[in-house]
Amino acid sequence: MAFYTDEHGNIVEEKKTFTKPTSTRASSALSIAKVFGYMFIGLMITGIIAFVLAFIFYNWAKTDSETASQALLITMIVASISTFILSFVVNFSLRKNKILSILIPGILYCVAIGVLLSTFVLFLDWRLLGGAFLATSLVFGVMALIALLSKGNLSGLAIVGMGLFFGAGIVSLFTWILMLVSPGTFQVFYWIITLGMFAGMMFITMFDIWRIKKIAEAGELSENVSLYCAFQLYVDFIYIFIRLVYFLGIAYSKK
């Protein structure tokens, strides 16, 4: 125990204050950078698979277009089913607290997405894909800056984003009636739904990045959690990229 004499000459016991250890800004920034690094690796795997597979099918079609087309169709079906299954595997693997339980299915998911995106490389103009990727990177970068520099609580963005995304998805289930009754009205509702889901995903992405920042500041961004967070950001990035390919494709076709 430590004592000191106050201004009245009384001996007083010195009370020690204990502060809860927190992550420093440097370690927090490093942890966040690691998550984005893992996301970049996933995107790189997807890009390599997409270009390599597109090259294989392109040259295969020159010699046997019918067989190549059938093989491409089967490959796309298998990849679609695989992404659906692997997405559940990754989400449930976080509970096991083992790095390989997320790493392996996460890599396989990136490969499966690369297989699906090989059709983009195969059939779309490279300038369109390059522009969409650049636009996605810029949009993602702006959202990341907003989320990382924000001092407020962005949890409300998750509620708004989920509401827009799933609300638009539910409404889209009934738009086929408009397509039969009023095609013109259907087109208007289609674009409202599409843009609503896109805006919803952007809000969700900002919330995901903000949540990662909070986890890093709390010092809870372990290796396993980092991989899981990187997977979430990867999914957000791919969704935004596919949507921008669609939007830019429409604009490109009207030229």
C-alpha cells in the first residue's frame, strides 16, 4: 500500500486506478488491414480462376463447340450448388474456432465464384469488366473510408440495409403479375427493386466494415475471426461487382 500526506497533514491511503487494456491504434489498423488483405487474396484467387477457365473453354470451343458448351453448362451448375453449400459451411465454421475450418471452405468458395465469373470473361468485353472492377473498387473504398472514419454508431445502417434488401426481394416475387398485366409498369418496378437491393447491400457493406473496426478496437480480431470478416467483405464486393457489371452492360449496349 502507498500513503501520502494531504494538505491538512492527514495521512491518506493512495488509491490505485486500474484501466482495462485496449488495442492501440497501430495494432487495430494492422488487424483491419489484415482483413482487407485476406479479402484481396480471395479476389485474386477468383480472378485467376475466372481468366484461366475462360481461356480453356474459349480454346476448347474452337475445336469442339458442342462438347465445350455442355461442359460449361455442367460446370456452372456444379459451381452454383457449391457456392450455396459453402456459404453455409463458412458461416457455421466460425463456431469451431479452427482456422482451417474457415480457410479451406473459404478458398473453395472463391474458386467456385471464379468458375461462375468465367462466363463474364468469356462473353463480355474486357473493357466493361475492367470498368466494373474499377468502379467497384472506388465505391468499396469510399464506403470503407466512411465506415472507418465515422465516430458514430452505424448499426442503424444494418437495419436499413436489410430492410431494403429483403423488402425489395419479397416485392420482386410478385412482380411477375405486373409483367403479365402491364409490362411498362413492370419495368419501372424492376428498376426500383434492383436499385433498392443495390442500395441495401451498400448500407450492409458499410455496417460490415464498421463492425470489423469495432471488433479490432476491442482486440477481438483473432485469426479465425479475421478470415470470417474477410469472407463477409469478399461476398459484399462480389455482389457490388456483379451489379455494376449489369448496370454498365446496359449502358454499354445502348451506345
